[in-house]
Amino acid sequence: MLAFACLFIVLAVLGSLVGAGTVGTSIGAHHLTSYGWALCINAAAISALLVFNFYDRHRSRPH
């Protein structure tokens, strides 16, 4: 689960770079910045959910 969280963190960073315009170029009249920011927001939310579930599962487990 942490591996997927790390993967989505990397996707969030990539999305923020695309959203900022440092990675990727526009294709015709379509700009990638809105898609980059959407990728960043979604990937950050999924990675936060996965990390929360991981820590919640280990915290509520009896020792």
C-alpha cells in the first residue's frame, strides 16, 4: 500500500510540473496545465488516503 502511495506522490509531483508548464508542451490549442493540476490534486488525494489507511490499520491492530 505504501508503494502505491509513493507512486501517486510521484504522479502528484509530475502533475504539478505539468501544471506549472515546466514539463510538456501544448498540442494545438489544447493546454496541458489544467490536466496537470487535475492529476496533481487527484494523485495527492489518493496518496493521502492510502497513507492514512496504512497508519490507521497499523494503529488499530492489537499488539
